[in-house]
Amino acid sequence: MFSRLHQHHRNGFTLVEVLLSLSITLIILLSLTSLFQLIRYAYTHHTQNNEDIYIAAKQCSQYTLGCAYLEAGDTFRYMNFEEEETSLQLDQKRLVKKPGFEILLFDIDDVSFSVENDFVYIHMTRDRQNYTFLLTYANMHQEAEETDENISEITSES
């Protein structure tokens, strides 16, 4: 009879055990939720801040498409379709198009242009991160004039 009293069958958890496990689970879930929100904010903040770089690169590409370039370096000088000399350059941390003063991009650290494999590229740096975009086919100004002369000769012969 005495031995029967000491045998205690447990069919479940005590209230203290349930509350302890529930509180640990809630702490873990709240920590993970705040961590995911922090990661999501950092990712969207980074991509939204640099979206304007992609838009500016697209604008530069549209301006220079099919135009003949004169110089590629810190400044990109080219002849537009009206045969006016136009340039893209860095001016007080802004990418600007001259003549005039059309601002294409703010808050940029460095801009340079290069010609590689008959293509013109723009290289931009913002917050120590580098971006490179293809602008246009590298058509030198003298080559463009020779091509125009050849086309006019062919059409006059016909």
C-alpha cells in the first residue's frame, strides 16, 4: 500500500512546464520576426536608393545612341543628331549633360567613360560601390563623317 502512493503516473505536462515552453517559443518568434524585418528594410532601402543610377544610365544611353563620340574619359563628349557638341560629366557630385545643365543623377562619387571592344561604357561609383553600364556602340566622329560621305556617294551614283 505504501509503495502505491509513491508511484505517480504523469499523463501530461504541468502548468509551469507549459508556460515556460510557451514563453521560450514566443521569445524566439519575436526575435526572428524583428530580424527578418531588419533584413527586409536594409535590402529595400539599398535597392531603392540606387534605382536612380539605373534610370540615369538608361537616359545616358538614350542620349548617346547612334551618336558619334569625340572623347571618352572623365568627360564623355559626343556629337548629337543636330551636329552639336554635347558632353556628359561629373559636376559637384552630379552627373550633368551640357550644353545647358540637365542633371541626370545626384549624389554620385565618381564617373568615367571608357571604350572597350567598340562599345562605350559608363562607370559610376556611389558609396564605394561601382556600377558599369553599356551606353552605345563606339562610333568615332571621323568614322561617322566617312560613312555619311560613302552613303551620299552611293546614293548620288544611283
